[in-house]
Amino acid sequence: MNRIATRRLLAVALGAALIANSGGAHAGAPKARFAYVTSCGDAVVQFKVGRNGLVTPNSPATEGAGSCPAALATIKLKNKRFLFAANANDGTVSQYLIAANGTLSPLTPAAFGLSPEASFTAYITVDPKGRYAYVTDFGPDIVQLKVNPDGTLTTNTPPSVIATGARTVAPLADPSGRFLYVTEFGNNIVLQYKIGSEGTLTPNTPASIDSGGNPRNLAITQSGKFVYVPNLDDGTISQYTRNPDGTLANNSPATFNLPSGAGPIQVVINQKGTYAYATDEYLHVVYQFKINHDGTLAANSPTSVPIATSAELMTLDSGGKFAYVADGFSLLYQFKVNSNGTLSPIPNSSNSIGAGTENGQVLLVPGGL
């Protein structure tokens, strides 16, 4: 698969980006001190995050990765932080230690190979406690990994679970770490799994629930009560409630309809579960929503903010003060989050900064070890 096709296909689960950003923030200041962006130039772009939310290049500005990194995840083990980069084109996951100044240092080994389970490593997510990782590749395999005490990855037993006939997209564990959900665009469903005591997956009952056309990056509220799935092909967002056993049920209404021609690929939710956002790579906007008490979405005012080039992947800092949108090309857009949940450019900023080649996921990491 060429890199342009890779960029158009890849959209990474938000949950991995938010795991590192739990908790509150000082008034007006971001909890995150460092930001990372995948670049299909075989690198991870490294930034520092200022108290005003603006990102500036770290030194060095990039750290090498495998072939076309597309997804990021981070964990904290005792007094150290680690970062994983799933490399789309070579079936590996690069492994790094995050230094106190935010720069990345490759571990030994520098990359973990997933073949034969996954030759195209599209997505990675970790459980909330940083014990297990899961990788999908647009095929039927969901690779199961354990995290060693030194931050490196190793294969779990069994090494993967097979969703027969599936084309898996974005995996995401719920905040309790007991359940995993995977969007699947071959049959337009969301796969539902239970996470066992050793991190292995077993299908829940039922094993799936219907979504819209071509489901992409799902999001779960921090309470775990509500789940949202953007559907790229029909311009809708599926809305679900979550039962105590981890299974999903359609909310009422079951979908939120976006404007004609919409192509949503990611939903992002703030930590309080009061506001949500969806990126649209076709219409080049970020939609802005309020979340009602019953979990249904309601359009905020204004309903969207434009992105000059494209709106691919997005993340929020844990304090809910700032938002960052990667355009899938070379720019990272920076916004402040207003008290009513709407986005506006950070004051005294150019709104965008260079961030690699054919960029993808944005991941924030708090300061302090």
C-alpha cells in the first residue's frame, strides 16, 4: 500500500491518546507538557506544550521510527513513561522511553515485530493500567500483547484472536479495562470483547452490534456509559448506551445525522463527558456537540469550525482547555476550548504549525515522571 493510500485509510483510536491525560489541570494551563505526532516520513514529531497551549518543536524535532508510523499509545510504569508507535507499512511497533524533557529514546529492541499476525500495523491501543496492548491491521487479526516491566512489548497467549471475515479498524478499551471494542468496516459492525485477567480477549454476547457505513474511531465517555462511532460512508455518528456486562445498545435516536457529503472519521469527548467533537476529512471541519444527560448528541453553536486543509485526527488535553487537529498532510492546528465547549484559535498563534509528512495521530503526555 502506498503512503498516500495509507494516509487516506488510517484513522487512529483516540483512547490511546487520552490514557496519558487523566486528571484535572491548572486554570488556563494544559495538563500536557509534551505532544507527539506520527509522520509517514518514518518519524515521530516531538513538541513541547506551553502553558498557553501552544506547541513548539522539541530538540531534536523528530525521532526515527519504522515505515510510516500511524498510531501512538503511551503508558506509565512506576516512575517511567513509554511510547509505542505502530508502523503501518512494516508490521512493527517502535518502542521508546520518554525522557524528562519529552524526547524519545529507542528501547532495546527498538521495534517489536508482529508478523505473521499483522503485516500492516494500523492501530494500537493499551488498557488503562498499561498492562496490555492490542493492534489491528484492517484484517481479521486482533494482536494481543503484554507490556514488560521495562516497557517493551511481548506476545500474549494466544498471539491474536481472529474475527473471521472481519476488516478491523480502531480498538479501544473501556475506562474500567474490562472490555474492548473494535470497529469493523467489512460488515459495518462494532465487535465487543471481554478482557480476561491476563489480557486475552473473548467475544461478548452478542459478539457485535450494527453500526453505520464504514465505522471508524469510536469514543467512550470517561463514565463508560456512552459510546459514539463515526461512520465515514453515510455521514452519521452512531450513539450507544453501555450495559453493565459491557454490551452496547442503540441510544434513541440511534444516529446523529451530519450535513450532506460529510465524512466523519473520529469522535473525541472531553473528560467530563459534557462536550464532543468529530473530525470530517471530506468537508474539512470539526463538528462541535453538547452531550445530553441521556448521552445523545446535540449540535453546539456554531455547529462546526473550519480547518483550512483537512481535519483528520484530533485530541484534547485532559483539562479540557486546548485541542489539536492533525490535517493528514503536514500541519497541526491548535485551538483553545471555550467555556461553552466551542473551539477558537489560540490567541497570538498562527493556528497551525508544521508537523511531519502525511501526519496522523496526535498524542499528549503530561509532565513529570
